[in-house]
Amino acid sequence: MGIFTYDPGFVSTAACESGITYIDGDKGILLHRGYPIEQLAEKSDYLEVCYLLLNGELPSPQQKAEFVNIVMNHTMVHEQITYFFRGFRRDAHPMAIMVACVGALSAFYHDSLDISDPHHREVCAFRLIAKMPTLAAMCYKYSIGQPFMYPRNNLAYAENFLHMMFGTPCSDSKPNPVLAKAMDRIFMLHADHEQNASTSTVRLAGSSGANPFACIASGIAALWGPAHGGANEAVLSMLQEIGDESRIPEFIKRAKDPDDSFRLMGFGHRVYHNFDPRATVMKASCDEVLKELGKSDDPLLKIARQLEQIALKDDYFIKRKLYPNVDFYSGIILNAIGIPTNMFTVIFAVARTIGWISHWSEFHSSPNRIGRPRQLYTGVKQRDY
Ligand code: CMC
């Protein structure tokens, strides 16, 4: 038997080489193709970052216009997909529906599933980036019994998403630009984060040659858990459960208790041992949104701010270098926009699709082999039947 390195949780094992995203967790640095996330958040927008992640360079104005045009022209889903929805309970968790519907997309695009063909890979990427918001909004509309809204391709990506979420056939109002910008930022800040659990899942599934829709469905499944993408939903539930600033010490005490499984949701990160740079941008965006909506006194925001202050001064959190992560403030923004809690992780999935597909594409663009981790066997020795 060979000798293997045992690294539970892959704390010190690099599974691949990648030129997409760089993180220095000790310094709190996040770069996409070399560009700091703070600069992208200030100067760019989500679809431009999609282009950057996928192609390695920022687009020229003409390249950007073409890219936006192609993506927006793929936003509609096949009408047969609506029958999938009708098979689900109205109260189904939207992540369950997303896993199913995204995997099922491969049944509609036999024409572009030759993953050895770069053009096919590109078309799949366009389709996935374009159709994820449509499917996400369909989950919400289905849950509240309203008709599905067709995408409006003359709107910007985030605007169109808000239109499909909150528009009705009886109104043609345009989404509030401040909220659309905040939505775009949420998409951008979640676009990629190197080899996290869901991206690693997509790469591993992709290494077997599985089609990209199936691979992205596996990423959505991995994202669902509360230790990963489910954290934004968990943060809001936690803030609601705390309910009042006076109860914060009680929850901090619980988070520090080794015999209590409770953790401060939205705090801590496997890679960042400093401020998560995305959290800083998200916090500023949160202030903008609440101001726009006249909710600057939002009780949940007050609890979140107070909780952050107390935790950052507490020895337990200082010693373990636990800081707020990207999800600490995103839930408050989404809640203020009117997005229900069970849709938060779906929005993370919409945003992360570009990261997943960029890594999947990178994997297939270079020499590769199937991923096949080994194990340390701890079972019984050979015995006779
Ligand atoms: N609250 C209280 N204690 C914590 C927390 C927390 N949120 N996070 C970590 N710790 C403690 C943990 O108990 C352990 O203490 P000790 O050394 O005494 O046993 C120490 O810090 C190290 O924790 P760990 O579990 O070994 O760290 P990890 O790198 O395996 O886990 C994490 C990272 C993000 C899963 C974890 O910090 C956590 O559960 N955070 C809350 C959930 C959350 O916000 N997740 C979103 C992550 S960001 C979005 C994404 O990338 O998906």
C-alpha cells in the first residue's frame, strides 16, 4: 500500500494550479486575475467581472457590449422547464429546485455538450450565467403562486433579476437603481473564491468528463450547507433569534462554549485570518441600501453592528482570528430588498456560477486527469467469510 499524506479538510493540500483568483488570508487580500476586489467593486460590474474571470483580461468596451449582448440573449429557459416546477411542492426549498433544474438543463442542450470543443464550453458558460437568475426568480415566483416573469433583455443583469423577482405582468416599472447596484455588488462579491467546497466539487465532478450543467448542479448542492453558502441565511436567522441588543452577550457566550455547537454565523473563515475584504465592501453597500429605503435604523443592522463590535474585542475571537465574512452583512441587504431568507443561498449560487464555470473551463483548457483522492483505511483487516 502507498504512503499518503493525511490532510482532513484539505487545510494544506493544493488540488490544482489556477490563474483565476488569489487570496492572501493573513493580509485580507482577494484578487481576481490580479485585480483587487475593492477596485472591481468600485469601478466594474458583475458581467464585466464574469468576462474577466472567464477570459483572464478585462474587456474592451466593444468586447463588453458583445458579451453583455450574448449573455442577455440567453436568459430565457426552455418552456418545458416550467413543467419541472409544477412537479415541486410550493414550499420546496428553492436550492432543491435549483439542483434539479440546473442538472436538467443538460437535457435541453445536446448540441453543445462536447466538452473538448472550446466553443461548446463557451456556449455552456453563456447559457449558465444567463439562465441562473431566470431559474432563481422562477423558484420565488412559484413559491408565492405568481406567474413566472419572462426576462427583459434590455435591462442590466441585476436589474433584470429584480424585474423577474418582483415584477408582475400588470406593471412595467423599472427596479430602483440603488437596489439594482447593490444586487450587482452582491453578485460580484460572490463571483469566485478559489478552491472552496463547491468549486472543488465542480472541478472534481468535471474531472470525470461530466457535462457542465451536471457539474454546476453538484456545486449548487455543495454550496447549500450552512458552513458554506447557507451561512447568509443562517446569519439572518441568528440575528432574528437574538432579537434585541441586550441578548448579544448571551449568544457570544454560547459561541465560545466548547460544549455548545452554536457558532456566530457570518464569522470566521478557513482562509481569512483577517478582515474578509468582501465584508468591508458589503458593509458599505448595506448602509447605502438601508439609507435609500429609509431603514437606517433597521433593528437587525443595529444588532449586527453591535455583535461585530463586541466579538472583535473579545479574546476568544481575537485569539482565533475570527472576523466577519462576506455573509455577515449580505443577508441584511437581501432582507431589506425584500428577498426571502430561503432565497439567499440561491442568490449566492447565481453569483458563484461564473466562478464554477471559469474553474471548470480552466480545468478543461489544460492537461488534466480525473481527481481521485486516496484514504487511510481504518476498517477491519481481511477476514474469512
Ligand atoms: N463562532 C464561534 N467559534 C468559531 C467560529 C464561529 N463562527 N468559527 C470558528 N470558530 C472556532 C472553532 O470553534 C475553533 O475553535 P477551537 O480551536 O477552540 O476548537 C476555531 O475557531 C477554528 O475553527 P474551525 O472550525 O477549525 O475552522 P474552519 O476553518 O474549519 O471553519 C468556517 C471555517 C467558516 C466553517 C467556520 O468559521 C464557521 O463555521 N463559521 C460560521 C459559518 C460561516 O459564516 N460560514 C461562511 C463562510 S464564508 C462564505 C463561504 O466561503 O462559503
